[in-house]
Amino acid sequence: MRIALYSRETGAPVTLNRIAQGAEQRMTFRKKAIVVAAEQFFSDSKPLPDGMYFEDGEYWVMTIEGPLRVSPGDWIITGVNGEKYPCKPDIFKQTYEPELRLD
């Protein structure tokens, strides 16, 4: 896959080598649109979402980096490769929107 990059100032094509040569070539990038599964966790959620467990008075989810603490209200996201990770509600709201399905 080839990606075409263009200078905001001149509209001219920009190579990755030119980008690496200096901060004046810094660019912005948009995150690729992907669809993930997510469920919001609350302490009264029964059963616990897949990959979550309760230990020493706290809730945890096993991620590819190891266990991460989960707070009530956090979203548990299942990534494109089946990996789990928690996301705080404010970040989730800024980053994700419901997928529109036309069934």
C-alpha cells in the first residue's frame, strides 16, 4: 500500500525522508477508522466482561501488557486482534462513536 503525503503549505508531495530531516516537516495524521467491540463496566455487572477478574478488592482486566486496573464506568474494549484494554469514559467519548448498522 502506498500513501501519498502532501505539504500543507505548498501542496507538493513530501517523502518520508524529508519528514525525518527536521521538525519543520512535522505533519498531522488521522487515526484509521476501525470497528471495535466495547462494553461499559459497572461494579454490579454480572457476569464480569471477558478477561476481567476481581482480586484484593479491585477489578482488573488482562491486557497484552499485563493486568490493568478497571474502575466502574470504564469501557472494556476488544481490539482488532481480540486484545482487551480499559478506556476511561471521557477518552472513550472523544475517540469512539456507535457504529451505524444497516441490517
